[in-house]
Amino acid sequence: MKSSLEAPEKQIAEETTAKPTTTAPVIDTSKMSAGKAAALELAESSRDPLDERGSFASNLFIGRFDFDRIFPYPKQSGEDVAAGQEFLA
């Protein structure tokens, strides 16, 4: 007789096997007008998702210092510098 602490092999397999999950949209667009739904889709698709490393600030908050992500700061192109100087003049 097995003790109550021993799990049957079938139960172990069921608990450790990854089950496929289907993701439903977070926002229900079925009751929106077509234009509003399209605008929402455009706004959501233009978001910049964080990669698996997280943002620099969130990592800094928990004690991870990944300064390679922010230094050296990218240099502006000559055209961009000229446009900025013209704007400031």
C-alpha cells in the first residue's frame, strides 16, 4: 500500500506537463465602433514591450546595474543637431 505522501505516476505527469493556454484579448472590442477598435489596436500595437531583462529603472530598483543599456548615449545626427539649433535660435 502506498503512503498518502506518494503521488501516483499519472498524477505527477498531469501536474508537470505544460498545458497549452489560449490568451483572450484583454479589452473586448466587440461593442466598439470599427474606427475606435482600429485606433485601439494601433495604439496597443505601437507599445514597446519590455524584453525579458526588464527596463533599466526596474532593474536599478531591485539592485541590478546594467549600465551598458544606457551608456554611451547615442549621438545625434548632423541633421538633427542643425534642426535643434535652428529651433533654439
